[in-house]
Amino acid sequence: MVGGAGSSRRAGLRTVLAAIYIAVNAVLVYFSIELGPDAPDWQLWSALPAALASGSVYDIEHGSIWFAWSPIMAPIMAAIALVGYWPWVAAHAVSVLALRDWRLIVLTLTSWAFWFDTAQGNTLTFCFVAGVLALRGHRSATFGYLAMTLLMPRPLMLPLAAWLLWQRREIRLPFVGLFVGHAVIVAASGDGQAWAESMLTYGGQPWTLGPTALLGAWWLVAGVPLAGLLTLRGHLGWAGLAVSPYVLPQYLLWLLFEMPQSRTARAAFTQSTHERSAQMPNDFEVTHAGGRHTPP
């Protein structure tokens, strides 16, 4: 009876917290979705086709934002702008279904972070979905996440990328190839320096939340070591936020990496990875005549 009462109280508390979560987010969602195609990010993508034609991708600016991604992303986002705003919005919603966990899907679809990203026409939703699937061990999602980290670099994404490379030895060499290939293409484009300058001067302050709203980049004095500690402890959502010099509303999606279902899946995958590694011969063992011999 005592156990049943405790379970009922926990279930009731979860219900109350879920109701508060949805209510708070609902108010904020309304102010996000009313932006529509006039959202600053979407207006920036819409300017890319003309900027590509004139070779001035890193010169365009809309309000307080400008293009700060890899030169490879410029034609991709220009093509998406030509397809249209509403199909891009639909793609955001459909991508969330790939999470395949109804609790995480509901939490995502009822979050301000998701709708802010969607309304802006940005891409962090796709990074989040790929990140969750990567934590479950999906190889294609893992490389998708790492590729997006190179193409659309955000400090927010680095702890998870580092964690994946740390935990999974088999992806390290392919990632090196991916990194080198991307660097070669960027160098060949002639926009490498312009991209670097754009990234270094990007701020995003008008929308920033949390400690960075008060401290700006000074927050990183504490944020970087804190992010390292959180990454080692497996708190990849908090680590991403800690290492960011600015925290935009859509960045709050990273808090969903701290949900129990995300942490459970990550722990199970990490354990299975370590078990497979333990069964493999290390560099000091050789297999000979059907057995192992360890050199002195």
C-alpha cells in the first residue's frame, strides 16, 4: 500500500509538472508562430539566392543577424528558401516523429524552443533529432549530427559531438575524413576567411537568455570548464548551454537531452559500447593458434 501511494504521488507530481510545462510554453509559442515568413532567419535565407549570384553571401545582413555558416550551406539554404516557408515548417514537425518516443515527441512539440526554431525557419530541430538518434547508436544520424556541427557550427553542439567521438572509436577516422573533405571544399570556395570573420563576430545578443544576457562572452570563463565537467558526467544538454556565449530560445531544446528517456537510452548504449570494446583484443594482445598471448 505504501509503495502504491508513493507511485500515485509521483504520477500526480509528473502530471502537474507536465501541465505547468505545457502552459508556460503555450504562451511563448503564440508569440513565436505569429512571426511567419517575416521571421528574421527566414528573411536571411530568402536573401541568399541573390547574394550567391553576386558573390556576397557574407555581406548580407538582416536586422541584427547575418550568414555565419559554412559556404556549403549557402546554396542549400537558398534552395530551401525557393521551396517555400510552409513546406519547411512541415519538415520540422515531421522530423520530430523520428524520435520514436511518444513522451519525447510530446515534450518537443509542446516546447517554445521547437516552435521558435520552426517559426524562424532555422535548423536546430534537425540537429536535435539527429543528436537524440545518435545517442541511441544510429550510425547515419551520428554522422549527420557531426556533419551539421561542421556545416552549422554552434558552441552548443560541441559537447555532444565530443562525447560521441570519445565514446565511439569507430567513428573517429571517418570523422577526420569528413573534416578534411569539408575543409578542402571551403578552401576551394575562396570564402574561408569571410566565413571565419562572420563566425567570430556573430553575437545573437538581442535574443540571448540566461547568464550570457548579463555577462556576454565573459560567461565562458566559468562556462567552458563547467561544460567540460558536465560532459564527463554525461549531462550533454546542460554542457551545451554552458559552453554557449549566447543562449537563443531554440537552444532550450538541448534541455530535453536531460529527460529520463534520453539519459536512459544514452546509458544503455554506452554500456553496450563498453561491453563490445571489452571483448575486443587491445593493442598489446595478439591472437595466435586459437588463443591469446600477451607479450611480456
